Amino acid sequence: MTPGIKPLIAGNWKMNGFRNSLKELQAMGEGYDLVMRNRLDMLLCMPATLIYTAALSAVGSHVQIGAQDCHMNAVGAHTGDISAMMVADCGGSAVIVGHSERRTDHGESNETVLSKAEAALRNELMTIVCIGETEDQRKSGETLKVLEDQLSNSVPNDFGEGKLVVAYEPVWAIGTGMVPTVEQIAEVHNFIRDHLVGRFGDSGQAIRLLYGGSVKPSNAVELMAIANVDGALVGGASLKADDFLGICAAYGTLED
Ligand code: PGA
């Protein structure tokens, strides 16, 4: 946790979910609105097919709906892509850029991720820029060097208050059940905070830093208590309301 920062728990449904899965979203919204909305922000990043319906179903609740990627251009001949403007048009208020699955599956470079982040911010979307090292990079002691490169080259210079979020997601922890130690996460999050403060001063101090990679209800309290961890980016455990609300409940435990 960082004093003065409202935590964010963001779900990433990846390529999962059909219209009938929105009942889970509804249950998440009900649980969130009932007891949690003063403590944290909740965001669900849906597959593109569900953004509009999810945004409609979230009207009246305080849950935010977002996308998992966007193109750097507003419109044009880019078959299969969606733009940040389209996300906003569908009622989305946020987007993830640079997730390691996009960097790997679609060969996205830091420069591509930067352009996408800039496009998202131009459209006033909350923009979650993901960074993280592979297992090989960690084993060869390159973690901080890789993260420095990703931070310097994929995090934009201009962003509005509260609009930029950085998510640290070690690639080897995503969907594997493996989680770095508390010390490893603390080291990286302090490193990211120092980079952002060195670059942006007070605005860098206010940027939310999420941890992502095998976050579950059973480890959320331990992970969310780490200094400079201001929430989580959750994949698998964001698909079911019980799991996702279980992770959010960590903040009740931390405050009580
Ligand atoms: P996971 O995914 O929670 O399933 O490990 C995290 C992510 O990719 O954001």
C-alpha cells in the first residue's frame, strides 16, 4: 500500500467470457457496491465482444469496465483491431496496454506499447501499462535492467491525474501459480516507484503500481500489504465473483 493512494483491483478476463458470464460481473458489482467501494476501485477488462454489454450492465454500479488492448490510431484500415476511441464509445473507461501476452503473441515492442498508451490517454482512458521480466531474465540477474528499459520506453511522459497505472507482472508468474517472494516484489515495486518519482516528481509518487501474476484470495492479504503495491491485476481469479471479491476483501483485512 502507498499512503494516500486508493487501491485498484483490476480483472483481466483475457479471451474468456460469453454474454451469460455477465452474471459473474453483476455479482462482483453487488459485492463491491455493498461494502468495498470506499476502500478501493474495481475494474474489469473484458474481451472486446463484451465491453459494451458489460458497460451497460454496470450502469448504476461503481464498477468500471475496460478493454485489454487498443490500437494507436483512432480509426482506419486495421482489420481486427479496436481503437481507444472505440473503447470509450462503448462505455469503457480503461485499457490495459503491453500485457506480456500481447508483447509475446503479437510481437509488441516498447515503442508500440508507448504509442498505444498515448492513444489511450488522449481518449482519457485510465491506462494500465504492463511490464515484467521472463524467467530467463530473472535467472540471469537482468530483472531490473529489463524493467528500466520497459519503463523508460513504454511509459508515456504526459498523463492526467489518476490516469496512468503501472502493473508489474513477472511473465513466469502469470497463470502458473508461481509468485515471487514478498522481498522480490518489494524490491521491484520500490525500484519502479523510484524511477517514476525520479522522472515525474510528485506525480510519480501518485501513480498506482499493481502487482499481477497468480494473485488469489489465499495470497492477496500478503501481497497487497507490500509497500508500493497499490492493488492487483488479476487474470484467472477475476472470472468468478467469489474469487475476485475474495481478493478485494484483502483490503478489509488490512484496514481492520
Ligand atoms: P493470472 O494472470 O492472475 O491468471 O496469473 C495475471 C495477468 O495476466 O494479468
